[in-house]
Amino acid sequence: MITINPFSQLTETIPSIALQSFVLVMVGLVAAGTILDIIHKKNVKYFFNNAKKAKQNATRELGSGERIAIIGKTIVHDIGTTAELGMGKRRVAHVLGMYGTILFWAGSAVMIFCYSSTNAVTPTFWPAIWHIGAFMTCVGGFWFWFFLRVDVASEANSVFRIIKADLFVLALLTSSLFGLLWSFFQAKGLFGWDTLFLVLFAISNIVLFGGVYWSKFAHMFYKPGAAIQKNLAEADGSRDNLPAPADAPEQFGLGIKREQPKHY
């Protein structure tokens, strides 16, 4: 199973051009949803206004080399290892889910666009990447969903409590899970079951990529930019010159001291 390209076998009944068109439509839905999110929430405008204010408050000017070094370090360390979560289970679960998703999507794209025809011989590396990525996503995602969510672990809410913000995580998990089950039943030759999970796999992807506007999917594009801006602001001194946050009542003598968030 792990070395078989499930998309190649699927093209015996569905043309490869149909699979490729489906992927392109999903990419289009992500682009459209992100643009709508930008227009409605004005996140990009807010981001650039913050950058402009930070530049005005800067105490020193960064050279090109220093800026590139800071951006590179932010991408590799802060974003690549989700350093903001600290050391603990949440960070491990997030890293598993993040890199699992990257492998899953990369494997899907390569197998669909390069090896989906019935005559193409798929190197075993790509099916392995696809299956391992889906498995990592399931492990990290379900670990987070059932045991590490703040409202479940700290507020004693039911693990089955679902809100709109959960759309991204649930669609991503069901996509990975149904993809694995589809591949399993296809490899076993259990016709009917493989068709069922193929349909569920397609539906979960439509919800995942089509629900960008309503889910947290677009945050994947905003958070790296915000992290880079934060580190640049710290380096040029502009962050130190910002006024105290309004949500810090201890600064105004109200006698309330906020604790730093704890990551387990």
C-alpha cells in the first residue's frame, strides 16, 4: 500500500486531466477565499500600517544583509519549528501536523501531475511521502484535537464541541484520514469501500480548500509575515518604542497581574 500511487490506479476510471483540473480548482478556491478574507478583514492593510508605524519609530536602520539574516532565521527557526509554542506537547503536535501536511500535499501534487497516467511508473519515494505525510498529519492533528486544545484541556469542554474556527483542522484531518482509508481499501481490492472513501476524500478537500474564507486556513499566509515583521521591529528598536498594550491592566495600577501562557 505505502509504495503504490493511488492516483495512478484511479486513472483507470477517471482521466488524469480530471484529477489535475480538480487540484487547480482547489488552488483557485484558496486564492479566492484568501482575497475575500483580505478584503473583508483588512488584514493586509493593518499589516502594512503597522510596518509603516514601526519604520517611523525605528531607532536604527537595518542593512540589507542584516534584514535577510533576520528573515532567514525567522523562517527557519520561528516558523519552521513553531518556536512561539515553546517546548512541549503542543509544539510537537503542531510540527507533526505541519510537516505531515506539507509532505501530503507535495506528494499529491507530484503524483497527480507527473505520475497519474496509467502508463507512468511512480518512484516508490512519492507514494511513501504521501502516506507518511497523511499519517503524521493524523497523529499530530488528532493528538491536538482530543488532548491538547485549550478549551478541552483547561475548560472541561467536550471534545465534540465544534465552532467555525475548527473547520480548517477538522477538514484537514478528515482529508488525511479518508485519503489513507481510500488507499488502503484500493490496495486490498475492496471495491465499494474504496469508492466510498474516495468520495469522502474529495468532499473533505472541497470543504478544506473551499472553506478558506470561513476557517483559519488564511492564517497560514498571515502568521509568517507577522513573525518576520515582529523580529525586524525588535532588531531596529521600533518595537521598544510602542505604547504599552491596552490589555495589560497591571500597568495602570488595577492590581491584576496576568500570567504568561503555559504550554504543556
